[in-house]
Amino acid sequence: MPLILKTTRFIEAQLDTFLDIVSDSAMTFQLAMDDYLQGRLEQFEERLTQMRDNEHRADDLRVSIERFLYERTLIPENRGDVLAILENTDEVIDNMKDSLTQFSIEMPEIPSELNDLWMQTTKASVAAVEQLVYAVRSFFRDLAAVNNYIHKVYFFEHEADNIGEKLRRLIFSMDIELSHKSQLRFFAIHIEKISDYAQAVCDRLSIYTIKRQL
Amino acid sequence: MIFVYLLSGLFLGWSLGANDTGNIFGAAVETRMLKFKSAALIAAIFIALGAILEGSGPSGTLGKLGSVDALGGAFTVALAAAATITVIVRTGIPVSTSQTIVGAIIGWNYFSHRLTDFRSLLTIASSWVSAFLLAGLIAAGLYYIFRDRVNRSKVHLLEQDFYTRLGLIVIGAFGAYSLGANNIANVVGVFVPVTPFKDLNIGGLFVLSGVMQLYILGTLSIIIGIYTYSHKVMRTVGKDLFQLSPLTALIALLSEAIVLFMFSSRGLYNLLHSLHLPTIPLVPVSSSQVIVGAIVGIGLAKGGKNIRYNILGKISIAWVAAPVIAFFFSFVALFIIQNVFEQTVNMEMSYVFDRVTITEIERQGYDTKHFSMVNGRSFENEITLFNELKEQSSFNHEELLDIIRVTEVHTMIVDTEILQKKGMTGRFSAEQWKALDELDGRKYRHKWQLAEDLANFPCWQISVDKTNPIEKNRNHDINANLDTLYRSFYLPKKPK
């Protein structure tokens, strides 16, 4: 039986690796943000390189999984759903990478009073992505647990929105140039968006879960 | 001429391939778990294996078809059944092939003025309901069990997909094997005694007998049916009636296998009886009705909203219509074949009331005082005899049939070589063969005379204890073997 299941197990391993990369990317994003706020710019750039590498690997894996599923006509009923999940989750990595790239290009000056709220928003968005990874893993292995994780994603997305709003209010209450305020708002919203993407994947995932239930 | 006759058998094979394979693989193909080409290939391989390895055994339907005593009649009956199946399959509706054949045979009975066993009609009608309901119940039960298990199991989606696919292939292959084993006899069974093919020596390695060549030809006709025409039935079963998912397709197929097994396994019957558990009656059921019942059962268990009741209605009408259409096709075709093409469609039968038969009727415990009007007379028509006896006596339907069976003239000569040539060696036990060898060369005028002589050997004795299911089973086997002997040793008197 293990021999016959070889292809199946191989794709399972690829899916797990893909989700590992998403999880790694989320943590890398948080560490990169911390590096940036603490002024460790060289380390920040290393994290960005790592993030780019993750994005490439995730893209390659996604394409490879897609090809396998179609060529071997595996999971015909759920194939489209699985591919949509992978593509949307991949967008979450893209979004995190874009955010870091934008930091690297613009090098916005973040006043130290914002550090705490900035990191809180980052952590809430990263937590949403981590819960999303759990939810997707459960979709494949433990259907009953999916909703539990989806609920947590919604919770952290809401949290990211709340803290993000506080952050933007604080930015606009500060005595700095309007152009600076506008630039910081752009970055704050970018971080909040990461949890929005995670939520969008979960919206689809909850429907796919209903479809998968017998 | 035999080749022309054979064509109708092959036509029947073709229609069987188109209809019955759709029942087995429709759900798997329409849920895209199996490509049509793969399903057709698996079906072709396993139908061929079933037909060639186990196909020499008779099917219940062949027994009935065997009662059609002239090759021209068998040709026409098969043609009528095949035409009916084709007409219905064209609309994509799965139909019971056995019931259609029975409908065509009843057409022959009416045309040939033979009595029809109304019990088989009752069986057909009751199986329309019972097989359908039972399959639905089992499928719904399995659905709840699977739902509970699958929703709680921690098997990866891809592995679940793998096991579902494997299940669909294994159960489908098993279904195809049974289809081949049970139905090849319907397709070419009647041509076995007159096979036009000579034994073929393949490179000095083995000899391909004429009968085997006939079976291979029949199998090919079924396979062509699969490749050319089974797609429509597959679509109805797997998609049109109710949109199945791969797992529900597996449940439907599993329910079909369970119901067909429950109603046909004598082993299960004996096991239940030996454990003092209630037994399941051995009734022939149709795979078409079972698979449709299973799908409807799953649909209802899922809330019943997505079942297309208009398609279900069409299927139900087609089930009732199929035997009726086959009856009319058969009757009209027999008339044309006999009167336009001047072919023999039935043998002339005769029933005599002489000293020998009257003594036997008395021995069986019937009062012969009412037979003064028929005594010494001979009848050519079973229905006329039945009506005359009914008027003159107070015997019931069953008793009258018993009496008619005693008076039927059925000349036979015991010839074990015929059985060997027909490849029936495996059907009889060593003791039964020994008994037949001892009677080799003897002539008989009535079926019961041969049965009486054979009953001197314990292995051919019918048990009087009809309440014991094990004995009932044994009696059933002996009667089936006796029927084979009556057909094989028959010396036709004169064609009509």
C-alpha cells in the first residue's frame, strides 16, 4: 500500500511544505518588522531576501501541486477549491513580501512612540496568518477543526483592524508633516491588509468545508 | 443460418454492455473519479474474465430462456429483448435486462400457446418495489455511517480520494466480473449446443474449444456495447438523477453490491440459518433498480431537495414498460419470423393421458376419477389441456400444473458425452456423474421417468423435508441439474 500511495504522499508532503512556507513567511515578516523598528536595517534586508526566496518557493510548489492534481485527475470534486485556497494563500505571502519591499524602498521614518502599536498590529496580522495555516491544514486532515481556526482568524483580523485604527489615529494626532503622516498611514494599512487577505481565504475555506462535508 | 441466429445473441450482448456497465461504472465516471476509457477497460477485462472463467454456469434467466425450445424462437426472443433494451437505453434510462428478457419469453409463451408461470411475473413486479426500497434503505444507512466517520476521521483529503477511487475500482471490477459470469449465458447460452465454431489449436500450446470461441464472441459483443453506447446510462446514473460526489458514488456502488449479494448468496442464507438468525429470501433483483434505489436513498438522506423527480418518474415508467414492450416485440417478431421467413420458432409439444402417466398421477396422490374425459387422449396445446382439466376437476392451479408436467412428452436419451461437449463437467458431483454413467444410453419419454431413475442414487434424491432451508437449497440444486439434463438429452420430435 505505501508504494501505491507514493504519489499521494508526495503531494501531501508538497502541500505541507507549502503551508510551512506560509507560516515561516508570517514569522519572518514579524521579525523583519521588529528589526526595522529597532533600526537593524542590515538584518531587515536579510529577512526581505529570505521572504523573496519563500515567495519563489511557494509559487513553484503551488504550480507543481496544481500540475499533479490535474495531470493525475486527483480529488476531482475538490480540485478547484484546493487550487483556489493555494492561490489565495499564496497571495498572503505576496502581500507580506510587497509590504517589506515597500519598506526597503521608501525607508519610512517611524517615530518611536508608534513602535508598540505598530508591533501589536503586526502581531495580530501575523497571528491571523498562522491561524489560517492551521485552518488550511485542518481542511485537508481534520474537517471538524476547520471552523475553530477560522473563528480565530476572524478574531485576529478584527484585532488587527482595531489596533490599526488606533495606530492611524495616533499617527494623525502627532506633530509631524502631513506627507509623513500620509506615508505612515499607507504602511499601517498595508500591515492591516495582511489579516484581511487571511480573512478572505477563510471566507472561501468555510464554504469549501461545507462542500467537503458528506 | 446459425450465424444469422447468433447475431441476435450478439445484439443482446451489445445492449447488455451498454445498459449494465452504466449501472456499475456510471457513478465513478460521472464524478470524474475514473475516466470513461479506464472504466470501459476495467469493465471489459473483468466481464471477459467472469464470462470465460465462470460463464459456463447457468443463470436463472438462461433457465427461463432455455424453455424456448427452438433456435428460431430463441433468436427472436433475444432479438426482441435486445431491441427493447436498445430503445430504452437510447433515452439514457437504465433498464432491467433480465426482466426484459422475461417479458420477451412470455411473448413467446403466448405465441406458442404455453402456460406462463405467473409467479415469475409476481417476482418481477415485487422486485420493482422491494429491490428499490431495500437499496435505498441500505444506501441511506451507509450514508449516515460514512458521514459520521468521514467528518470525524483525520485521513488526508488526498488519501481519502485514493481510497474512494480504489473502492470504486474494486467494487466496479467485482460487479463487472459478476456481470460477465451471469450474463454471458444470456447472450450465447442458447447457441452452445449448436456452436458453428471448430476447435482451434493455438500454436500447439492449447486448444480453444468451439464453445469457448462462442463465449469470447459474446464477451466481445458486450465490450463493444460498453465502448459505443454505455455513456448515456452512465450520465443518468451518475449525474442526471442526483449529483453524486465521489464518496456518495462509492456508497451507492457499495449498497448495490450488498443488495445483490444479499439476494443471491446461498452461502449467506445457509450461514444465517445455521446461526438461527432470520434468513433473506433468494429473489432475483435487477442491478438497475438497485443502483437507482441506492442513489435515491442517498438523495433522501441528504434532504431530498436535489433529486430530479421527473427523471425518477421516467425511470419508473420505463421499468414497467420494458417487459411489456419486450412482450409485444417478441410476439410480433415471432409471427413475422414464423410466417414470413418460415423459421421454426417452437417445437410441437404433446401431453398424453395413458396408463403410464395416469398411474404416476395416482402415485403422486391425485384422484384420477375426474380424468375419464381425457383418459387415453393426447393434447398438442398446453393451454387447451389446462382449461379442459380445470373445467372437469376441482384441482387448483398448482395441482393442475403438476399433473400437466407428468403428462408432458419429452423424449430423451441419456448421453454423458453431450454434457462434456457443452463444458458442463463441473456442474455435477462425482457421484452424480457415476449415476449418469450407469444410465448412459437409456431412453425416456417423460421427464419424471429420468428423475425417478436417478432418484435411486442418493446424490439425486430430492428431500421430502421442505421446511429445512439447507435441504431446500440442496433440492434447488438438484432440480437445476435435472433441468439441465432435460434440455441436454432432449430429442426433438418434429418441428412445427
